Amino acid sequence: MQNQDLDIIKSSGERTKFSIHKLRNSLLRSGADDDTVKQILNVVRDELYQDISTKEIYNRAFALLKKKRSVFASKYKLKKAIYELGPTGFPFEKFVAAIMKYSGYDVAVGQILQGKCVSHEVDVTARKNNNYLVIECKFHSEEGRNCNVKVPLYIHSRYQDIITFNHEQNNGKMTPDQGWVVTNTRFTKDAILFGECAGLYLLSWDHPNENGIKDRIDRLGLYPITVSTRLTRREKQFLLSRDVVLCKQLINDVFYLDHLGVSEQRKHNILEEIKMLCNI
């Protein structure tokens, strides 16, 4: 059986055809050179079998990349690393706020905004020049779960309630210009259609095309601390609990590694990995 005829099982349980092209692109995104990518593709291709899970393919490719160079593995695990910001959605909210901050916005997390009917706790507010955004974050800790149309429907009703109040109070500067919905997974087709129709901006792992979360992270070097292959799970959770959500932040907050009792050699390795990730 040819590789292109093999069925693989996605995390959602959906069956699809294996694509060597998609695997190659994901490996290239890690920064690995062509020769490394070819070597890994050859190994993985030889180990494929009917109904293999995407998780198994990922784990094998990740292990091979890590063996070659840890920074490649870190970039390759980006999507999984964002899931690891859970189980609560709060670190993800702070991560979204950080992306907006490094895009030039003044941001705040967890603000209470008054609506006509009720008050609303907004995950992130962002201001730049005369642009005022209210951003709701929908975090899923389970792979394979997508945001359906109910999510933007609900967010839109909250957004409209806030706008109506400010219009009636003639609070021009306090009236948001746009509502955003941000998720770490994907939106269904109906969710995207509703967002476009209602004037909501939807941001997901790969939407909008070439400007999704993965594109913004790569472009700005804003990798979550969870991408690190050098830090343990316990160390990552400790850093998240101290609001260190970005690799870049750790460069300025190295004392946390001392607090964790990290040896000088490990500290050096951790910081070297982070500097390569963030191009520092």
C-alpha cells in the first residue's frame, strides 16, 4: 500500500488520508534544514501503518527532531504547547494579551465592562491609537474539539450589550470598535460565516489564513513557555503560576530558575534554547 493511500486517525476521531506534504511543511516550520526533514520523513514513512493516529506520527517526528536539535522540537510542538497552557483558560488569556501587547496594544486582562442589561467580565481589552478591542478567549484543553457557531453567537450578544450601553450613555471613547473571539483550536465553517456576517473578528490556530495564532507567534517570536523541551512539566506549571507565559519573559525573570533550584548548567541550556527560539 502506498503512503498516500493510508488512512490516519485525527485527534477528533475523524479518518483522513495521510499527507506527506503536510508532514513535510510542519517539519520545515520547525526551522529544520532540508536534509534533516528528508531523513525524518524517510524514517516516519517506513513506520506508517493503516489507521495510525496523528498523535503517533507526531510523537515519532518530535522524538527525531529533539534528537537532532532541541530548538527544532520546541517549534514543532507549538500547537501541543498551547494546549499545555491549561487546564484552565487563564494562562491562555494572558498569552493572548501578550501577543496583543507585542503587537503594539495597551492591554488589560479580566476587566468588568458595563452592558445595558448586565455587566460583563471581558478576558482581554486592547487599545492602540483609536482602536479599542474587546477580546474573548475560548480555550480547549482537549485536542480535536472545535469552536462551533454557539461560541461567536454568545460572544456577539455580550459585545452588543456593551456597545448599546455606551451608545446610550454617549461614551464615545468607552465604546469598543470591534469584538474578537480567540481560540486555541479551530472554528467550524458556520462559526466563521457567522463571525464574518456579524462583524466579529475570529482568530484561531490557522484562521485567518497566514495570520492565525501560529503565524503571529512565529512572526513575533512569542513562543509560550510550554514549548521548552528543557523545562519539566512541574517547572512550567510553576512559571505559569507566576504569570511567566512567554519564553521571552523568562529571559528577564531568570531568578525564577534559581528559586526552582535549577543547576547552572541546566539554566544555561534552558536559556540558550529560549534565545534561539526567540532570536535573541
